[in-house]
Amino acid sequence: MKRLVIFILFIPLLTWPQENSIMATKFILGETEISIYEQKSQAPGNIVFVNVHEDETTSIETLYRYADIDSIHFFYLRHQWTRRIVFTMKGRNYDFDPNRIFTKKGRKKTLKDGANYSGKANKQVKKLAEAILNRLPEGHTVVAVHNNTDEEYSIKSYAEGGGEAENTKSVYINPDTDPDDFIYTTDSYFYEAFKKAGVNVILQDNKGYVNDGSLSVYCGKNEIPYINIETQKGHFDAQMRLMEQVLRVVRSRK
Ligand SMILES: [Zn+2]
């Protein structure tokens, strides 16, 4: 009888913090409501993980699964399960890529690439950019998680002659690994550490990059250490392994 009481008491204690640690914050764009889901932790290393492309589901799954085995701080956007966010304002629809909104130039271009453009819509999107940037605590390494599906886009895109070569300062390709699974960083310390570990890695040219308004451009400009873990969609194990490598490298940085 005593044993049964202990059992009943312990189950909620063990499960409660895990379920309760995700916090959803509402965010209004025009007349459309989206959410920011965030899980905080006091883990060592000062790292914040962020996903801004909601359709890149493997990376969100990785965050949740990794949070089961290690204490990590992460957040992601919740809207229409799409890459671009659609919102309505005064009867008009607007849409944009949430990883193109962190510079003035990028924000204007991505909105103009969508259904409509107005200065007022731009202001709404700017508020979202600020809400995301406010969630990156000072002194933290920002780790973005993405998935690619396009066979044309891989680490090879960053090598000489590739479509992304303009953004590259250095690139290391391990021929024994899948070129779709790689790390992109703004920080030469991280570049060297991943290269040494045999991980596909690109060092962003923090002066010559294309100002597309992405988080990597913002971090490069503002000297915020930034890492992007990019794997093919469905490469769950590869993304888990890269998460592990990233945590090891960032936490061991002197
Ligand atoms: Zn992405």
C-alpha cells in the first residue's frame, strides 16, 4: 500500500517540468496571430538554438529529442507549417521568409517577393525580427537549425564556382560525408574546430557576404558567434550528431 502512494506521487513530479517547460508566446502580425515556442534552460555553454523555418520539421524534431537527453535552450516559430509566413492587414495578404528579415534591405526584398508590399507591413515584420533578436541573450552563441531538400544546395554550393561562393571565406569538405549535412559559421574559431573534427564546414565572409537579411548576416555584422546546422530533411541522426558536435565545441571554448 505504501509503495503505491509513492508511485502515484512520483509520476507527476518526474513528468511535470518536462511538459511545462515549453512556453508559447503569441505574436500579432497585422491581424494574424502566430506563436513563438520557447524552452529555456540553465545549461552551461551559453547557447541558444533557433529554428525559423517551420516546414524544416526534422530540425524541430531534433530540438525536442535533444532536449530529452541534454539541457538546451531553444525557440521556434509556429504559424502555417510553411517556410514563408503569411499575414493579413486591412484585407491584403502579405508573406515573407522569416530568415530574410534581419536587415532593412533583406526585409524589403522578401516582402516584395511576396503577394504585396507596404511600409506598414514592413513595420510589422520588423517587430517580429526584433522579437526574435530579443530572444538571443547577450554573450550567447546562436545556433540555427535548418533542413534542405534541394539537391542543388549543399556544401558544394559554397566552394569555388558554386552559387553561394560569394559568402564563403573558407570551406572544408570531408569527401566521406554527405554534402547535404554541414555547418555554416561566422566564427573562425568554430570553423577550425569543426574542420579538425572532420565535419563539413563553411566560414562566412563577414565582409563580402550577400546582404539577404538572414540571421547569419545579422550575426556576422554584429560579431555575434553564429553556427548553422544544416542537414537534409529526414536526416535526423545526422542532425543529432551535429548537435552533439556543436554543443561539445561551443562548451569547450575557452
Ligand atoms: Zn531553413
